[in-house]
Amino acid sequence: MNGTVSLLYVEDEPTTRELVTNMLKLNGYNCFVAENGRLGLELYRRHTPEIVLSDIMMPDMNGLEMARAIRADSPEVQFIFMTASSESKFILEAVDIGVTNYVVKPVEMPKLLAALSHCETILQLKAEAQRVKHLEAIGVLAGGLAHDYNNLLQMVMACVSLAKMSVEPGSEAYTHLSMAESVSSDAREISQRLQIFSGGGSGQMQKMPLTPLILSGVRAALGQAPVTPVFDLPPDIPRVMLDMTHIQLVITNLTVNAVEAMREGGTLQVAAGVRNISRESGLPLPPGDYVQITFSDTGIGIPPENLPRIFDPYFTTKKMGVNKGQGLGLSVCHSVIRKHGGLISAANSPDGGATINIWLPVADETGE
């Protein structure tokens, strides 16, 4: 269960209300509790929780009336109705409202938790779809800007190079021109990242093993940092169809982020293995076999309020400026992995630190 999910629970029967509320809190839900539909509607409009769990038959305002009012305000909210068998006549009306999750009273906790998990999966899928749509729109703009920006930058760099040939090495003018050349080189790297984010770049796809890329990429990015890498990379990891340059960039960005989260030192665990994804997995991926790569650090973790935006372009918790956070690293990772037919997600580890998971489809080896 995701402890960051907020939930409105509406139930008029005190014993059931207390029992279910305690169970929800034990499972990490942020609960708002009401004893009838009118109070539930007030709480919803005040806090806008992501899931509404409600009884149907209640005094003052029943669950169906409350659901209609909430649905008018928030079409995307997830509902679960707890209903007794004698209340089955209300099911059709609930379907008309858009409620498709039910738990029969008396409540069986495993079934209720399964229904809540289903709602969370739907919320995650919708959030991911919205994020992809948002990033695609930004990517179109970024691609055009990067192309024009890169052309202008090439002219600037050519002029700086010619100007350096006209002055004495070691002179003040030569020093300033060298600095301009260095900054222009950094700007060109940002332009290249924007091109990758927008879907541009080399695009040279080939079947390759991931283990050598992971080992060399992580070790190179760590450098002399006080971080100990721990690898769990089985020898039988299948090959993946990938763009080596882009995947190397992903590995580098994730390693650098981990190092910056462990400035006093720590451990970076990198693991990989094969996972079969089914339609019931809850992941927004086509069914099939995937290589799952996990980066787990022992750093400060990701503030919960930042998790929904962690892959947005130019979102960063670092200071902005030259040689500081540019806010493109994780958004580039998201774009690269998505264009490889995969998925990337971020979460906080139960023991502290952050965990990044990547899924890449296993290459088709038939006919070889």
C-alpha cells in the first residue's frame, strides 16, 4: 500500500467505522472520517482525497447522493461502496454514477484492501498517462528550441575559435575566450539533452547485454565519491534492444543523483533481473518479459510532495545555474526509457533512501 494516499471514509455505524478506520490507518492511509454523506461531502470539498470509501444507506445524505455531488466536482476520484446484499437494488444507480468497486458487508479486510489496491493502480495509471501527455507536449517545443539553439551555438563557438587564433595564447583576451568556449561547450551539452528529451539523438538501436553498460557506467560516474557500489547482476540477464549512448546517459544521471543524495558517503545498490509483466501487474506496460533494473541508495530520500513531479523537466531541488542543477537529468531518463518501450518510477525505500526502478523489454531472440 502507498502510505501517501488520502482517503475519505463515510460510515454511520460506529463499530464498523472504528474497526475499518483503525485498519486503514495501520495500512498507512491518510484518513478523513465522517458519519454521514453530508459531513462526508464537506470533508471531501475541504481535503479532496484521492479515494472515497462509503456506505450507501445513511441518514441525512446517503452514499449515492454524496457520490453524485463529489463526481460533479471531481470526475477522476475513485469510489468504493460497502454494501449489504439487501442493498443490491442500488447497484445500477451506483454504476450510473461511475462507481465500479464494491465490498459486501460484513466487510472482509483482505477484499477491502484488494479493492483499495485496485483504486491505487488506476490512480497510478492515470497519473502516468497524464505525465506522458504533458512531457510529449513539452518535448515537441523543446525539440524545436534545441534545434535552433544548437545552430546559433555552433556559430558562436566557431567565432570564438576564430577569435582565439587572432590573439596571443596566455593573454587576457585568450583567457576570456577560452572561458567562453568552455561555457559554450556546457551549453551544447544542455542542447543535446533537450534533443534527447524531445525524442531526437542518435537513435542507433541494437541488441546488447545490459550488465557491461551498468558496471562501466556506474563506476565511471562514481569516480572518487565516498559511495560504495554493490551489484547484483546475474549472468543470465537477457539482451535488450537499446540505444547505447542514451542508456549510458540514463545510468550516469541516476548514479550522479544518488551520489548527490549521499554527500557524506553511503551505499548504492544496483540490481537487475527478469520480470514477467501481466495485465494484473498494475504497471502501464504491455504484457511480456522485461529486465528490471533497480538503483537504491542510502541517501536522504525524496520528499513525498516531490515524488509526483520528480520526472518533470526543469523540476529540481538543487540550486539553478551554471554547474548546478539543470533540472533535466530525470526528465531525460524518463524520455529515454519511455522511447525504449519501458517504464521508470521513483519511490522511497522503507529503510531510507530512494529507489529508482526501470523496466526495459527483453529483446526478441527468435530466428538468431
